[in-house]
Amino acid sequence: MLIKVLGSGSTSCKALEDRVKQVVSELSLSAEVKEVQDIEEMAAYGILRTPGLVLNGRVVSSGYVPEVEELKSFFLQTAGRAVS
């Protein structure tokens, strides 16, 4: 799974990146987490507010830091596993 955290490196962006890494570890997912700060790449995803979260090329959130349980749901759905 390719996970992209889109943002400027702000406190919210770093918080999302940290939370994403925590959830990836908790779920034992095989995933690459990439931080994207390039404005043009973010614009290509249509992100108007950061932080943004992209899973395998699909935007799943923007403008807020999802809670751990919401991230787990995003990741499990993307990985094709049942959400508990």
C-alpha cells in the first residue's frame, strides 16, 4: 500500500504522519509512507486544505487529522480486509 501525507510540514501534517505510522505498525500493514510537500503534486489530487491523506492514489481525507479508528478503517478498506 502506498500512503501519502500531503502538506506543508505543519504541526497537523506531522501529527497525521505520526498517527499514520502508528496505525500501519499496529495493523502490521505492508506500506510505504511518503510525505509530499510539493504544491503541484498536492494540487493534482485536488487537496484544498492540508493535511491530506492519499491511499493508493485515492484521497481519503483532507483538512483534518483523522482519529486512529478512522485511519484503521481507511487502511483496512483499502487493503481489502474486513473492518472490525
